Amino acid sequence: HLRSWHTQNWACEHNFPAHLFAIYKIAYHPTLPYFITCSRDKSIKIWRADDLSLFKNLSIDKGMEGHRLSVNDVCWSSDG
């Protein structure tokens, strides 16, 4: 599950299933309102930070060239 927390009282604001297995990394874009997650389920997902909606699912299951094993780390490219 992907959860967001209110920083004043630490109440859970959002809680939804984001991947089929554990999320290994969350990386926020340095300038745009997006973040990415990666998981043991072999996928990388791009999310809109403002409303937590899914922007893109990068996985073999969606017909894309991708990872055949767990994705353990992600980062945004510094060259855009």
C-alpha cells in the first residue's frame, strides 16, 4: 500500500494498493509534481504528486519492455 500522512497529527490521509508486492523506493521529481515508485512486482510507476493518481505504469505486464526481476531502486535522470 502507498500511504500519505498528515504531518501535524500523523493521521493517515491516503491509503491505497499501489503495487502487488512491497514498494522498495519512492523518488520525488526535483522540479515537477511527480514521484516514482518501484517494487518487487517488477514494475515502476509514475504518480502525480498533487492528487496521487497513477500517471504511467512501466511493466512487462502492460506490454512494455521492462524488468524481468524485482526493481529495487529508481532515480530521476539529471539530464531530463
